Amino acid sequence: MDNNLDHSEIEDELFEHFRFDVPKGQLLLRIDKFLMNLIPNATRNKIQQAATNGDIYANDVPVKSNYKVKPLDVIRILLAHPPFENRVDPENIPLDIVYEDDTLLLINKPAGLVVHPGHGNYTGTLVNALAFHFENLPLNSSDRPGLVHRIDKDTSGLLVIAKTEQAMTHLAKQFEFKTSEREYVALVWGNVKEEQGTIEGNIARHVKDRMQMAVFADPEIGKPAITHYKVLERFGYVTLVSCVLETGRTHQIRVHMKHLGHPLFNDSRYGGDLILKGTTFTKYKQFIDNCFKICPRQALHAKTLGFVHPKTQELLRFNTELPTDIQELIEKWRGYATSNAAEPDED
């Protein structure tokens, strides 16, 4: 490669595989350690080799592995070949279609299904399934076919898929301008004090654990996030809540409920897979282990989705039943609370 080429000419031959906008609160950290915390399954040796090869950029300048990442840096990894996640191979994965017309469709996503390909998940995703069942779906701003929004791998529930460019634009604006309705049902640790309330707090990547998101008091860090919650049922050591999203940030409900002091039940990323409330009795520990086995993921379901139809302008509202694992989990806690008359925690 000619070293006299300017950066714009070099970048024309490269493909962006990762991009990280470093938050304002980031502590100084070697870039190899920074990326190792952020990219799943990446070893430090691989990252250091990438830096040696000139593939890691900080603010559009190639850097070595000892570069110290600082607040507001833009870190990118550029390679000479396209990222695998931009190549979508059609796969015959069954879809639970709740509604469909010539403009859009609603899918009830099961827990465990990744929405789109990414690092470590290049196949077996919802996008691979969509590519098999539908042709010429419009691309969103991230070049994902049909996707208007997303939910986490281990969250179940409703997703709307656009089938036309007009639908993609129209629906995306509804999500952007907070006119869509999104209600989730979650089982959280602890006895939620208020019957209902609103959680507000900017969300950005956790400064130390880059696989987590966190709430920041500084308004200049992260993006604004608002979650409205309401208690549906109390079981003493856990509470069933409804969460309505006003914004749609990554892990929003999981982060906001943890910030409130009530992590989602069995949410391993945010500490909910430990016994956070209850007694020290062996019998209780066995009960919790059984609950974790019944619902081996965060107890979160996207139950309701409402929006204006892009073509007919009709207000549509869809509801789904809670999946079997969450239903069984609720029944188990209901039985426990009744038979043990567990005293609610006052926090």
C-alpha cells in the first residue's frame, strides 16, 4: 500500500468492523485492554496483532496496542474485507407471525433467538430467517433488512418488521419520536416500594464492564432514557411489573430496574442470577434454583406493541400471551408467596 495515499483514499479500501464512541466518563486505559473488555471472544493477542497490522484506529489515526483510550475518542477497527455480519445467508428458521400484510409483519420472538448477526453470532438469527422467508426487505440505517427495532437475545416478545421502504421510514420515525407503544412485563428482585413510577437517567456503556450499560447522572454522558413502571403483582421477595418504554435504549429496562435497586430475575448480565432477596434456608435456595431452571434467562417479555399503520394510518395495537417459562415462573412464585406468607422487603 502506498504510504503517500491520504486517509480518505486508504479508507475507501477498508471496511469498518467495529466502532466505539468512548463515553465522557471513561478512565485512561490501554486500547488492547479496552477492546478486550468490549469485543466478545477477542483475545488480547489478536487485538495486539490487529494493532501491529495497523487495523485499529483512534480518531481516524492508526494506533498501537499501548495507546491510552481517553474520553470522547472514536475507536474503529478497519479491515480489508467486509464484516461477516453484513453477509446474510437465508436460513429456514420458523417464525411465529402474529400479523402480516403487504406492508409489515409482527413477529413473536422466542427467547434465545438473536435478532441480527454480529460478532460471535453470524448465523441462526432472526435476520437469517427473514432472508429465507421474504425477498427484498428494505434496509434500515444499519443495513439490517426489515428491522425497525430490536430486543435482546434472551428477551421474548413482539417485533415489527417493515416490508417496504415507506413502512421502514414511517415506523422508524414513530420509534424515534416516541409515538409507538411498547409495554414489557418483567419479574424483578425485591418488593418495589411504589405502586408506579418513572425512571429517568441517561444510559451509556459501563465504564469498567463494557458488556453492560449503566445510568449516568451527567446529562452529557449517554442518551436520555425514560421508563414508566407499574406493579402488577407482589410475591414478597420478587415483584411482577409492567414497564412502558418512552425511549428505546440498549438494555433499557434491565439497566433502569437495576438502577432502581430491582434487577430482573435471572438476568445474569446485571446480577439477577444470584439470590438477592429472601431467607438463608436451604429449602428456599432450592426453590430459587428450581425457578432459575424453569426460566433460564432474564424474566422479560415484550408483551404489547402499538403503532400507526404506515399505509392505512390506522392505530394498531398487538398483545401476546406471556411465554410458558415466565408463566410457570409466576405460578411458582405465587404458590410460594401464598404458602409461606413471605414478608415483603421494605426497600
